[in-house]
Amino acid sequence: MSTSNPFSQLNLSTDEQRVCALLLKQRQCTSVELISNAKISHPAAIIDAINQQLIASQSTWCILCSATRSVGRQSAAPVGYYRLLKKII
């Protein structure tokens, strides 16, 4: 599947651009990867803002979000999983 830049027509902030670059490179990543590699602090909010712009521009792309909580006592914080997908219309 071709991933020509679905974000090229959007007006993105610097943080949003770093997230998009990582998603274009990897197609999927976790909130932990976004925090450490894209140097952002609120991945869910940034992904939501990008998705809103994709919807407003009637893009055929979206970022699918899912979250799971770790089972052990090590971390109670949910880890978000994000995947760049092309919508099937």
C-alpha cells in the first residue's frame, strides 16, 4: 500500500509534524515510542488533533488508536497503540 504523505496538506504544529514523520516511517507505534522518539508529552491529544485535521480535509487516511493496560504492578499507566491506516470506503 502506498503511503504518499497523507499529512502534506495539513497545517501541523512542530509536535504534530514529528508524530507524523514517525508514523510515516514506521506505520505504527506506541505512546512510549512517541514520547521518547518524537519528544512529545501528550500523544493522545496530538493524535486526536491530527485526526481532526484529517477528517476536516476529507482525507482517506486516519490514525487508529487503541490502548491496553499493563497486567503487572510495574505500570498502571495505559500504553496507547497508534497505526496509520487508509480508510476503505
